[in-house]
Amino acid sequence: MSSSDFPTGTHAIFAIVVGIDDYKAQDELPTLRGAVNDAEAFKKFLTDSRQLGGLQVPCAHIRFLANEDATRYAILSALESHFLHNPSIPDHGNTAMILFFAGHGSRVLSPKNLLSSDSKVEVICPVDERTLDSDGKYVHAIPDYILAQLLQRLADKKGDNITCIMDSCHSGGMGRDEERARNARTGSCPIPSELDSHLWDNATQTTRPHSIWAPFASSHVLLAACTRDGIAYETPSAPFHGRFTASLITALRQTALESITYEELINGLSPLGMQTPQCVGINKRRAVLRTNHVGTGRRSWALTEKSSVDPEDESRNLQYFLISTGSVEGVRPGTEFSVYTADNIEVGTRLVAITVKINQTLLAFDDDEPIVVPKGSRAKVVDWRNDSMILYTYIPPDFPQTSDLFPLNQITNLHNYVEAGSRETAQISLRRHGGDIALEWLKGLTSLHARETLFAPVKNCRRLHLPSVLDGIAHFHYFLECGNGSALPGFSLEMHRLKGGYPTREPDRSFGNDGNLVAFNKVHLRQEKGARYGFTMRNTSPYDLFPYLFYFNPQNYTVKCWHMPQSAHDRPPLHSAGTATVGMGGEGAFSFMLPTGKTSSAGFIKMFVSTVYIDLTWIEQKISPFDPRFCGTGRLVMSHELLDYSDWNALCVVLTMG
């Protein structure tokens, strides 16, 4: 394993390792054979030398809890003492913290908890679950939303280089007889709403992910043995191990961790039969155990080569390429791409989109002669052939940064904006305003609610890269305005002022129209300290849908993800004639405050729906284009086959305060 650019020394990694075979309530939590073996194998991976494929972590940095030591109190206490309050872990640093758990998992009733249609939450089972403690009190499982609270507190204090590895079931069903499933035989007692309430006392709970499974959780990356409703199995013969842990440790020992992301690591595991490992969290594209990202190149996509027989000449193969972008991002048939090697050297050929689906596109060469494309090559758009993707920008003749935006020697436009011939044909205009630049919206939704923005061309002694600024604004504008015509009607978004406390918040029906504050796709709020809000997504279409929720801030052109489905392996959560909630029950609620010095403000809440799962995390624009650190939005690598059928649409709710 290469150690270059990897966390060095003996102080970079801390871990809590838990393995439970022998549960106290054996009638309900059957004995396992490989969970402690998993914990010991993972500890050995941590402590082995680099030469042996390990991480060389000192034993003092590892809290090991096995069988009778892995009580509920011990696990939760370790998260606080070994991670949160550990003076050896610097505050706001890059120390890697790993929570490994092997044992039983389940789903448990949580009354008044609105996280799922069946009012159940995912839990991990400590060794003393379903017994009575020394005070005669029932010992509950550890719900994932309580783990999420602890992990968020940990990230706020120590940094977000946190990895959770869970080799347990997340389902109540039983597995096959020949392999032991890591799940409970019967249900645990329902989770009371006040359980572990000290974790959220005096906390705002605003827009915090409610679950370790939240795909937009920023505190941690979750590596799970199976889907939320799946089963994790043990190997059928000695030495017993969890199938997931065995495969994961093998991959970790054989991989240069400084150059692979969590997502790539999980996608590259050996097949586990019916068991499908998961990688969840907004930071899943970070290099393993590092806080920096493995770059994929701004607005570029990996090429997956395909071929088929030419129907007119069976001796000749037709060459195609698949990329992981599609109609949602603005690709249309005819969109042109240039090919670049892994070293960012242009190959000198063009590919053209011939088939475009919701999140995938099939490309072909623009002539009949196939060309050898080097391994690891990527495609970049050189002509969108889609006017809605392009931001038409007007600048006056005396604009000082004209050459930055529109170089005279630029042959191909690699940006999402072009120069408009007049203000009448432009969507935005730029002009000098003292030492600042004034950006004025001339058309579109933003022009109605946030007409002009001033920004300084130099921030923190660094000059802004104006082409990147406009690309970021074009990205914001396109996704705010985009829709899919009349396709897929029959969905709506409701907003509620909430009553009650975490984790049992629910709509207050005395506000709005029976609790719904949205009227004609608009909401107006008065600033009210302590007010909390949530959303209901409603589906009246005949299709089960995957829903997504984003917030577009026209003050700084950021785009934040508020809700996203868990994964492609889950069933569509927004059922036909059904609803799904965001920000209620055990989820973090939302609060809205005016910016300092402002008496009014506006923002946009955008809901996307699709009949198939799409990873829309790349719509996020967490850093403002006006921030010198802004460098655009990267892309992920996908290898799925082209979808035969899909549909999507979107709606926008304007939120104003004042």
C-alpha cells in the first residue's frame, strides 16, 4: 500500500470496533458465529503494518468492544469518550474516525416517528438489548437517528472524516437456513420518543440529517452490508465471517486507499449474491479515510465502451460509449463531446449523443471511422445543442474583464454561457459598479425575486475566475428553471409550520390551509424565532416515484440538497396516491431567518420526481460561485446499462420572507 499523501504518523486514525455473537436475549437474538471474528479481523487490519497491507494504527487508538462488553451504554459512551471528548483528536481537524459494528440489526416501531410509511426505524442491537438494566429498565436498541445525532455532533467538533461500517441486517425478515442472517427473530419494544433526548436538548435540529442512511449526510460516510430492507449473511463454513466484512477487508488490504473513493471501493467488491452492499453519504466520493476528493474533472464523464454488430455489415462492429449524464442535466440528441485522456490531453475526436435517457447517454463518433480511445478517457461537452443550458450574457463595451470571459483566440466554447448581442436578447447583464461587478437578471424566475447582485472581483486577496463564476450561475439558473413539460403530472409539495418537539414534530393545522402554507406555488413567512417547518410530498399520479428536494439561494447562488431517496436498491418511497414527509418526526426540521441587515429575502424550493432512481447529488452547489475556492461541480462514475424507459419532472415553490 502506498503511503504517499495518506494520513501519516500514528495519530491520524481512531476507531471503535464492535462485534457481538452472544446476545443475552438469545431466544429473540440468535447467536452468531462470525461477528466477533469480523471485529477482530478489522482490528488486525487497523494495527497491521503498511507492509502487511494494514493501517499501522496503535492499539491505544482503538476501543474494542466484544460480546458482553458491547452494551448499549458502552457503545454510546465510547462514541463520546473515545471520539467526541478525546483530547488526542484535534478539534476541527482531519483525523479519521471509524465506527465498525458487526452483529444483529433490525427495524423497530417508533410511534409518532414520521420517517417511514410503516413508522419503523433502522437499529443496531447491543448485547443487552431486550433485557433489563440494573435499574430494572428495558434496554432498547440504538436507532440510526440517534447515531446520526452523535455523528453530527462529532463532525461539528472534530471534523467530518468519519466512516461507519455496518455488517448487520436492517430488516425484520429471516435469511436462508444454510447461512446465518444477522437480524432479530422478533420485534423489539417500540422506541419511546424521549429515548436519549439529552442528545438534542438545546439543539436547533435544523436541516440535520435524521439517519445514518441519509444520502446527503455530511457528517459521515456509511458502508453497509446490505440495503435498508436487506439481509446480511455470514459465511456457511469456518472460519465464520460476515460475507461483507470478509470482502471489504480483502479490498482494503489490496487497494491504494489514497487513490480510491468510498464509492469505488464498494462498487469494486466481489459479488455477494443476493446481498448488495451500500455506500451512503454526500462525501462518498472522497478518497478513503481522507477529507480531500479524488478529482474527476469539472463537467467531464468517464467513458464506458460498448459495441454492437452493424446490421448492414455483420463483419463490422459499431463502436459506442456510455456516459453517466442525461436529459436531467440538459443533454439532448446531437450534443457534442470532445474526448480527453486521463492526463487531460485532448484526443482530437468528437462524440455525438445519439440516445439520451434520464441519467445516461449513448455516444457515437461523428464519422464512420472508429478510433482507439485510451483507457481512462473522459468526455467533455463542447456544444450542448440545447439553448436552455446556455446563459446569454450581455456586457457593455467598457466592461473591464471582457477578455477573461470571451477570449479572442477561443475557438470552442467550453463554458455554459455565451455573449448576447444586446440586453434584449440576454438573460443577465454584467457592468462595473464602483469597485464591484453588478449582475442583473433580465429574464427568468430569479429576475422576479432577486434582480441584482453585487460581488467583488477580488476576494481575500485572490482574483475570482469570472468564467467559473458564470458557469456556476448558469448551473444555478438551468436547474432552477428546468422541467419536463407535461410529462409525469400529479405531484405536489406542501409546507407546514410544526408543533411539538423532536422527534415527534408534526404539522400545526391552525396555520395555512389545514396546515399547508403553500398557495399557488408560493409561501410567505414572517421571521419568527424558534419556528420550525417541514414538508409533505404528495403523489396523485399512477406511478410510484423517487422524490428529491433542493433549496436554491439567489443571494449567493448555492444549491443545497434537503432530501434524496436512499439508493437505487430501495423501492420508490413516494407511492402512488401516497405521501412522504421531510423535516418531521425524527428528522431535523427547517428554520428560516432573514440575512443580517435585510428586511426581506427570497429563495426557491425545487422538487424533482422520477420513475427511476437518479443520484442527483451533483445538482448541489454548496460553495458560492463568488467564493475563490469555487471550481465547479464534479461528476461521478456510473456503469449501469442504458435505461429502457424513464420519466421525470419538477416543480418550484417560491419562498419569501419579510
